[in-house]
Amino acid sequence: MVKQVGRVTKTKTHKGKRVLEDRAPKVVENDKTALFFRGMKTSNVVTDLMHDLHALKKPLAVQMKRRNQYYPFDDETPFEIFADKYDASLFFFGANSKKHPNSVTFGRMHDGHLLDMVGLKVVDYKPLSEFNVDKISVGAKPCVILEGTDWEEPSMRRIGNLLVDWLRGPSPAKIRLQGLEHVISLTCIGTKILLRVYRTQLKKSDSSTPRVELVEMGPRADFEVDRKKLASDALFKDACRIPQQLRAKARKNTSQDVFGSTLARVHIGKQNTDEIQLRKVKALKKMPKGQEAADGQNEESGDDGDDDDVEEMEE
């Protein structure tokens, strides 16, 4: 039985004040830390998977030493208490029982309470130690990929969102090409989820951009969805709300097409085209027939006069 402890709102030292300020709500939240729990009985598969995921999550991971007789789908209170104590919003629970063999649970918190939780059964597993590939640096940012059309199903979409949130690691402002050391692939086939982790290797190429190859690094796991406890749509919408300070200012009269090009609409005042000075060309002007005949005679007489002048000059 876990005794719930009330939150500390006042401190007596400067260090305690800094701790409370760090845990207070922020416009840009801290990177999410994960807690790892073991049940009263765990198999070697569950233990190895927990150690490998802990290695991938470092330093944003805290391993709980003792075994705990917790049942997350019956009572989530212990996880909420420890999440508040360690300022963590993610947790992992591994156990093995006759009813739920090789069971692992991924969960996340919002505002100190449980938001989403999914229980997965480990069908097949190959640990990290069996792959002869160079390991990644501590705290490396992964590239998480969701593959498969089955992720479009509403409940699986929420589970995919939970797993991406759980595996995404730190949130740096920029990542250099050499800093992208590994790729985590999650493939959904029906109710099965296939976890694959690859190490990126940069090779020489003809251009300035190197050629990237993926080599499986481990761990490799095949899961099957056993149980799930998802938040309501209203609560999930509240958890995904973006602070006003981070929202981009709306630009009026702009839109984007399917190619990503920005289109703008410009509003101008009414223009009076009647007062615009236009160039008038006489050749294009249509004149009455009588005036056209008179102009033709004048042009002919003008030509005769010119010929007489030329003859006089010759004499």
C-alpha cells in the first residue's frame, strides 16, 4: 500500500525553491523522464527488454530498485505518486503472470494524473546484446517512424501517439547529420506491433550529401496489444493544447496549395477606368464613310502638288 503524500507548496531553502520552480508548469516543458517498475514476478524476456529500453532512454530514465505488487489497470495511484515525486511523466511496468505472460505496460501522465496506458504482450524478443553493432551515444535523439496503414484505426492511432511520445527522447533545437545515430521503427499489422531499432551509418557518395545505410542494432521485439486504457477525446484535446505564447500569429488572406506553395490574396480599392488616360491611335479609330472619302481626296491632291514642285525644280 502506498501512502499518498501531499505536494509541497512552500520551501525553507533556496534549493527547494529552485526545485519547485523547475517542476512548475512552463511554456516549453522539460524533456519527459520515464520510470521503470518491476512487478513481483518477471521473466528474463521482460527484464532484458526493460534494461534495453532503459539504455535507449538514458539519461531520461529512472530505474526503481524494488519489486512492486502493483496492478496498473486496477489502480494507477502508485504510478501517479511516483511520477509526482520524481517529476516524471512516463512509466514502464513489466510483469509476468499466468493470465498475462510477458506483459509490459507503457503509460504517460498529464497534470499529475494518468492520461493513456497500453498493455502489450511480448511475443518474440531479441536483446540488444545479441547484435554485433556499435552502440549509440547516451542521450542521442532517435528518428521514430510509424509504418503500416493499421495505425489509422482510432485506437491504434492513440497507441502510436503514446509510443512515439514515449520513445522520442530529448527535444533539441537543432540536430546535425552525424547526431542522428539511430532510427526506431514501429510497424503495425492488425493488433501486432513490431519494434525495430537501426543504427545509421554514413557512407561516401558522389555528392556532398553522404549515403545513409541502416543496420539493425537491437533490441528487436514483437508485441501484441493485450489491454489499453485511453483518455477521453476532451481530456486528450486538453493535454495537446498549445500555449498562447507558442501559437503562430495567423496571417490573413493566405493559404497553401497541395504542393506547399503559399498563396496570398490582395484586396485593392475600386478603380475608375473611365478617367484613365489611354493612348489614342488614329489608325485604329473607326471613322464615318464620308469623312474617309474626303481624307482620301486630300491625300491624293497633296501628292500631285508635290509632283509639280519636283518638275519645276528639275527645269
